[in-house]
Amino acid sequence: MTVRPAGHQALLAAASTQFADRGFHAVSIREIAAAAGVSLSALYHYYPSKQALLAALLHEGMDDYQARCAEALAEAGHDPARRLAAVVGATVRYRAERSEASLLLMNEARALEPEERERYRARQREASARFRGPIDAGVAAGIFTTPYPDDVRRSIIASCNAVAQWYRPDGPDSLDDLVEHNIYLAYTLLGYERRTPSSRTRPLSSRLRADG
């Protein structure tokens, strides 16, 4: 984990909040510096432009998200259903726990300059491929029976991403419940035949062991 000077960290936190709340184009570089409690010269010491600051935030957020997915997948083994559950779970948790960063990742990449935007879009495609891999493997193995795997993949990703917009820790569902609901919905959309009606009453970990 990178350890930054307090002023640098305050700058990133202020920019993240301002961009997420108001949008990249509505925020001035002076407002970011003021919110962080640093001078303009200090801001420019770390980032030559508002664009560079946004790019740093987006790539840092993507680094964190990808690391969480990689860790979950490393524990999931080779079974496609387990691997999909791992990616769904990592995504839902990230969207819930880092909602501000998630809103930046989803909404503000369009503000990047073309070259940097394409670099970031490539990383978004890589993230999407983490869903595509287990879905395609499950379809090939015959355990996912949907005739529309690409449409289902997009629906699963959209459902996971939407968590950043509406989930609140003090709401009626715990984060563990929310993860389980999303995994169950993903399996349903994929036509996962190893699910049974009674599986909804058992812990997900037990269901996955039974399915394996």
C-alpha cells in the first residue's frame, strides 16, 4: 500500500468527493485545493493538471478493484460457477464499500483526454472479461444454459455496479446478504441447473460445496 504525505492524501480525497458529487467539469482546480486545505502550488507539485488528477484517481480505483477480484478468484478454484460467484462478490463489495470511487470509475472516464481515455477503457474491458471468462466456461461446460450469455453478462455487471448508487450500510440488508442475492440472481439469469429451490435457504458457501 502506498504511503503518501498527508497533503497529498487530502488532495486525492477532496478531488474524489468533488468529482463524484458535482462531476469533473463542474469543479475547478482552485476548489479542489481549497477543499483539501493545500495551496495551488502544492497541488501542481503532485499533478500538472485536473486531468492528471482525475486519471490518477481512476487508475487507483481500478487497481484496488482488480486486486480484490484477483484475490477472490485465487480462492475460487477452477469451477466456473464458483469463479463467477467470486467476481460478483468482489464487485458488489467494492461498489458498496467504495461507492464514491465506484461512481468516478463508472461516470467520469468520459472526461479524460482521448489517449488516456482509451488506456482506461482498456482496463474497463479487462474488468468486464473477469465476468466473461467464467460465463463462457460455464456455457461451454453446459452448466450455464442461457442462450444469451452476453446479454446476461451485461445485466449482471449492471446489477453489481448499481449497488454504488443505492446501497447504504444502515439499510435493511447486510452486505453479506446483498452479495448472496446478487450471486443467486446471476445464477438464475444464467440458467444454472445445479441450483435447487431449497438452495436459497442454505448458506452460499454450503451450496457451492454441494454443487462442486
